[in-house]
Amino acid sequence: MSRPARRDLAMILIGLVAGAGAFYALSDRPMRLTSASPAAESGHGEQGHEDKGHPEKGHAEKGHGEEGGHGAGGVELDDTKLAAAGIGLETAGPEKLRQKLRLNGLVQTNQEAVVQVTPRFPGIVREIRKRIGDTVQKGEVLAVIESNQSLTSYDLKAPMAGTVVDRQVALGEYASEQKPAFVVADLSTLWVDLSVYRHDFARVRVGDKVAVDPEDGGPPILGAVAYVSPIGAADTQTALARMVIPNDGFRLRPGLFTVGTIALSEKPVDLAVRLGALQSVEGRTVVFVRNGDAFEPRDVELGERDGEWAEVSFGLIPGDVYAAKNSFVVKAELAKGSASHEH
């Protein structure tokens, strides 16, 4: 074979080899794509088969956050759990915001209902019929005294009904008309002397309504300012505002410190919630509103507030039932649910 012929044959062979390589490369690429696709589809199918073969696994994973009573963005607490946690419920609605002034005070006996019982004649105390703390009726015998003048005994009687709050004589002791033997007080009403600082002088007037909390778990005792002293006290730099309060059930006792709250003004608002209902969640102010057994955090916008209520301008509607007391428990449950979901 001549040299040109051999050269041509070599060129043909090279071309055939190159074409075969290109064909193999082109045919190999779709094969890899095709072979990869079934693998992915096979993996997807196996996952689907696994879920289908074990439906309880998928259900458990879905309900993991709900196992502790936590729904999407809410907390489930039934009445039993509410009672155990001390969570108090209230209904959102109109209220009155009150500007209040809190004043420290001292409980005292009503000096207009106190009497000092003094012997008519000096003598020796032969009997003691009543002691401190005893209640007496008008005309009841407190003690029997033997007069030094006549050497006869006479009864020392209570001039009014009340409670014996002091006794200055003892059995066999000499009793003089110069010193009270007993003090009887009617404790059905009491004085509360409130200390008013100078910047509040103009805000406190006779007739102002005052609420005193005896701190016994009951409602406050209501009274009114009966007297405002025109003279200040040098040691405390305050003036005295005295109120007269009923003492039903003897919930207050003379000698105790207390706090009186004067309502200075009132402003009605269309919608308000207790201050104890307000919680902060992720920097937002929320109120936990109950829906069935679930509580959901409701973002609220607030207006004015006093020491007990906060006006709600947006976020709630009248009639919404919300966690007003111990709402921090609901917040803690919500945080536990969030941590459970993240885990």
C-alpha cells in the first residue's frame, strides 16, 4: 500500500475512534442521570414507604409539641390545671381608671367613743369583775370598791357599751378618784390618721373617699376623710388627714400601721384588663386569651393605666376571657412548649 493510502487509512481510523468516544460520552451522561434519578426516587419512595409502613411514627412526631398541651402558638390548660396553678380568669370590658393617692396611716381608737371610768370615792378594790379585752354593756359592773369614807362597798359600772382597753387597778389596791381605773372604748368605729406630704396638701379634702386594706384577704374597708389638720408636724413634715371607718368584724385594731388609698379622679374607658394580665413575649406586650381550653398570646396596644387596670386600644374585644391572675404561669408553659419544639 502506498504511503498516501496508509495515511488516509490512519486518518479514517482516528476519526472512527474519536466518534466512538464521543458517542460513549454522550450516551454515558444520560445514563448517569437516569441512574441517579431512580436512586433519588428510590430514596424518596423508601422514605414514603417508611412513613406509610409506620404511621404512628409520623403521628408522634407531629404531636410531640402537643403532648404537653401546647398547640400552635398557644397553651392548653383545663380547669383542673387552672385551679392548681391559681390562674384567675376575667372578662375584658369597660372600666374606670382611677387616679389614686396612697397615704401611710395609723389606726387609733375613735376618741369620741372612749370613756375613762374613775371611782366616785377613793377606797380599796375588793373585786375585779372585768379585765382588758372583755366586752361590757352599759351599766355592767367593772369592779367593787370599799369606800374609805363610809367603809361600805359600791359598784364601779361601765357608763357605755364597749370593750375594756385599759385597766389601772388591781385587787386589794387603793383606787383614787384622781386616776382612771378602767378605759372602755367602742371599737365599732375607728380613726385612721393619714400622713399627707406637703406636695399633696391641695389634693386631699374633707369628704374624699378612702379605701383601707386590712390585709386579711377580704375587701377593703371604705371610709371618708373627716378632718384635715391646718397644722403640720415638725418631725415628719406632714399634715394629718383623719378618716372614720366602720370596724365590722373587728378587722382592724388600734395601734396598727396601714395604708389608705384616696380616689382623686375617675376616667371611664371602653376596654381594660388587669395589670397582672400583661406579659412580655419576644419583646411584645401580650394578654393570654382563653379559647376553649387553650390560651393564645394576643398582642395588645395599651392606652392609659392606673395602679390596677390598663386601657386596651387594640388587640382585644369586649367579652374576651383572659388570664388576669398568675398569667406568668401561662407564659412559662408557652416557653416550655417553644423549647420542646426547638428540641
